[in-house]
Amino acid sequence: MSMKLAFIGLGVMGYPMAGHLANAGHQVCVYNRTTAKAKDWAQQYAGDYAETPAQAAKGADIVFLCVGNDDDLRSVVYSESGVLAGMNAGTVLVDHTTTSAKVAIEVAHKAAEQSVAFLDAPVSGGQAGAENGVLTVMVGGEQAIFDRVQPVMSAYSRFSQLLGKVGSGQTCKMVNQICIAGVVQGLAEGLHFAKQAGLDGEKVIETISKGAAGSWQMENRYKTMLAGEYEFGFAVDWMRKDLGIALDEARNNGASLSLTAMVDQYYADVQALGGGRYDTSSLLARLDAIHDKK
């Protein structure tokens, strides 16, 4: 069934996600801080664009958000021209931004004051997953609202799961980033070790990827890592933001994240090398830089 939708935030994730919604037959109005990008999207997908989040949200059944961080989220939701200023009672606000669980709960309460339902729904799968429509969506909120929105989200996702009350989606995304950080560091050290030992990295990965060491990161990133190319995924700057959220939450719930804290500092080293926009596999660049200094 075709629905009237709004999509706020047309970055490397939001642009294709909104496109999948339009291709699924929905009527989509977009907003982006850079209006030129919103105009380009509207032309490409035969949709509409608005000058403010409120205008984009006006009359929409569901409003989707995919912006940068907690402060960006508050801005596009709460301001005089924010989405809540344009949304009607009985509609749904879905946030795909990776934020703190605290701000997700805060936004849910604000939305509820206007009888607007809210789901926190961060995604995993990166730019390629967004472009190919195969993202994983981690959701916090009420079952009935999830059931209402899930068929629409299927336009750009291959799997979505309700984890619990509002904030649960963001907490699950923290787990996701914690796991990625450890896996990428292990892969970087393995490739670095293989290089120092004089092994053929291609043959090493061809061999060990068939066993217990195999991972998505190994399968999709080892070739570019061996080539010293780091322009193919989620940026270090954004990963540090996400790990910072996880480390803050760990201080609240008492979890021990010693490996995560260490890898976060390794990413800080990558930033110091000028690699803030490198993808997260650039942990190998840090090890190479350390070796070159010896």
C-alpha cells in the first residue's frame, strides 16, 4: 500500500534509503540541510523536497530521520521548523540515526506529547547496504508500531528486529559497533603480522577465511587493506562517535569495555595521521605507520 512519507537527511545512507522508499511506490518528500542535494534527489526519484523538516513532515504517515548525532537529531525534531511542528497525531517518527539511548527516550517523550509514536531504529550495513537495500535495522519501541512500520522499512532492509522498549535499538547498535571494533583490530593485526612474517596476504586470507577466523570484515575489506586503500566504508570520525556513545553507556551500566576503549584510542591515532575520513579498516594504516617509524 502506498503511503505518504518524509525522509530527513540525505547523506550517504539516507539518500539511497529514501530512494528505495520512492521506488517501492511511496510518495516521498525529502529534506536536507543542503537544498541542492534534496533537489537532485527529487529529480532522480520523481519525488518532492521541502525547505524545512516541518514542511517535509506535513501530512506524512511516517517520518524517517537519518542525521548525524544527538544534537542534529534534536535540531530537526524540536526546532520551530522541526518535524514535530509538522506532524499530526497518530503518525510515526522513525529515527535511523545512531545516537545515545538517552536522546532516543527523550525524543520519544516529546513525540508522545503530540500523540506521535516513536521508534529508534539505527541501521547496520554501511553505504553499500543502503544502496543495495539490504540493511539490518535494530529497533526500540512498541510492537504495534513496529508491525506498522516494518513493511515500509523492508524497502531498504533485509532484516529488522524489535529489541524492546525505546532505546533498545540504540543499545543494540552499540553492541554492533563494539563487535566490529574488535574484529577489525584483529584483522589489522593479522594482516600486519602476515606481512612482517613474509607471507602472501592473499593466500593467507584465502586459507583462513574458510575456517573459524572468517568474518564479514575479512571477506569485504582484506583486499583494500592489503592495498593500503581506505575509502570504502564507514568513516573513522563516525566510528569514534559511536564508540564514544558505547563507552558512555558502559560507564552507566557497569559493563567492562577494555578492548573497545583501546581500539577507540587506536582510531584516535588514525585521526592524528590525517585519516579521520578513512574507513574503519584503516587500523592497519596505524600499524604500518608504527612499523615505518622503527
